[in-house]
Amino acid sequence: MRVSFVLSSLALSGGVLLVAEYANRLAARGHLISLVAPTGCVDDEIRSMLVGDAAIITAARPLPQGRSPVALARLAASLTAAIPPADVVIATHTPTVVPVILHTRLRRRTRSSWLYMDYPEMFRGRGVERFLLDQAPRAFDQILTISQPLTDYVSRQARAPVHTIGAGLPREDLLFGQPRIERNDGATRVMYVGDDRPRKGLHEFLAASDLVYATRPNLQLVIVSKQPCVIESRVPHEFHLHPSHVRLSELYRSADLFVSASWGEGLGYPPLESMACGTPVALTDSSGVRDYAMDGENCLMVQPRDVEGLAAVMARILDEPGLAARLAAAGRETAARYQWETVMDRMETALAEVAA
């Protein structure tokens, strides 16, 4: 099959990394893959990740500086024109649904698919994107989602088949079966991965950690982000900016607890990666994590923005070694289900169905 992914950017992000993984694995199975994005926004790391015959095609226009409707319309037209002939064209980030719909309407034999990874909380205060997230599914021939919660959400709007294809874990060799890293510094290390956008919950994590610190003066925060963050906390902390895959695995495996305080996620990779590394997890019910998170079985869960509740479950895991060990063991079993070969079997089957 000829398959084209349309992206609003090829800058480094969790969603783009996931698309690159799908593209590489489809190319390895013999399909002709292209990734279409605005000019001037292709990250060198993403470019180096792509293997085989996966090709990058850049549109004539770059991402506009502002959100002018005229500039966005011109970009959509530019992306539409850049999409090569394909059997299936796949929208990724919600703004790319417009060029995909336009392209497939002009080429009647090309089928439209939407790799549905976004979620309502992502577009708080952004009316156009939220409208597209909810209404555009009706215009597609197929929807592919990365989690069951997203399937449940989009099925209410879509007319076409919705397939939960899921996602595997990146760099499985660095996550599964790796030994825990023991330390003798006396610190209790609590890890967070995200950034300082409000919906990622960094503020709530720091506030909850402050409450825990009042009774655990040996607390040490380990904060990881792909971008610089403003961190204001009296709790001792270390900040890791865009660590390598090897280093990130080491941080997971040396943490006593992983905490996610996100308001919303399409799936939520970091807690799942922590589970694969044998680290107990406390998290907020950010919707997408329900694909794998089971409160009391493989994690402890509270509602988003509940600082006191988050502090309570953090303290409970740190104070009860038996509970921490049980959650960690169940988390490893959960993460082991997220295998790429199974995911790609589902994706390949779904794409072949819509192409036919």
C-alpha cells in the first residue's frame, strides 16, 4: 500500500515520535510510506529516526507565526497540494484533518484515515480545533485510535469504522527485563515526566510533593522534560532536559515512585514506561490512562487537580513497601501487553480494509 501521514509539524514531541514509529514499521513490512509536513519544521532527531523508504515531503509553506485564519487556510492548501498519490492518507494532529479531507475529496480513489491521538483537554480555549476534534470524524472513511478511551469518545461522532490499534512502547530493549538500579544515598526519588504546560500537571505535582516533603525530608524529585521548565519548589530536585533513551531508562529504574498529574491524555506513555521498568505509579485519571491503569491493582489513581489526594496516594506508596512491590509487579505485567508486532498487525489489517 501507499500510505501518507500528514503532520502539522515534525518537531520533537510524543505524538510525532509515535507517528515515526508507525511509519518505520509499515515501511519495514513493505509499504510505501511518506510523511507530509510544513516546511522548516523537521527536527533532525526525527529525520534520523526514519529508516528504510519512509520519505519526508515538505509543503511549500511553513507553520504561520500567528493563528490568522487566512494563514492557516493557506497552510492547509499547501499541505493538500503536497500529499503524493496514495491508497490511504492519514491525518494525525487534529489541524491536519482539513488537508486530508480536501485531498481525498479531490482524489476519489484515495481513502481517508485519522490516527486519532488527541483529546478534549488538549484544546481548552481553542474553539476551532475542538470543533474539528468532535465534528471532523464524520468526514473520514476510517478512524484509528491509540487507546480504548479514545475509541469510546470518537465512536459517538464517527460514521465510519473505528479501530483501536493501540501503541507499543518505544525502545522495548531499554524498558523490559532491565534490572532495577539500587542506590545508597538515602534519598527517596520521585519522578515526573512532562512539561510546564498547565494540562501536564507539573504545578499540581510540585504542590503535592511539597505536602509529602513535610513528613519526608529525604524526598528528592526527578523532573524530566523535552523542553526547559520553570520549577519553583522547596523540595530538592534535579532537572533532566531531553535525556537520551538510555538515560531515561536509568532514571525510571532508579526511582522509588513515578507520578503523573496530567489533566488529559490520549494514552499516556510515561506511566506505562515506568511500569515496564518496575517502578510503582501514582497518577491522575487523565482518561487515556484507563487503557492500562487499574486503580488499586497496578497503580493508585486520583482525579486531576486534586493536590491533597495526589499527595495522599504518593505518601501511601512510599510508606507501604508491600503495596509498592505489588503495584510494581502488576505494572510490569500490564506493560508487557503493549507489543509493537500486535499493534502493527491491527494497523495493517485496518488500512488494508479501508484501501480495498
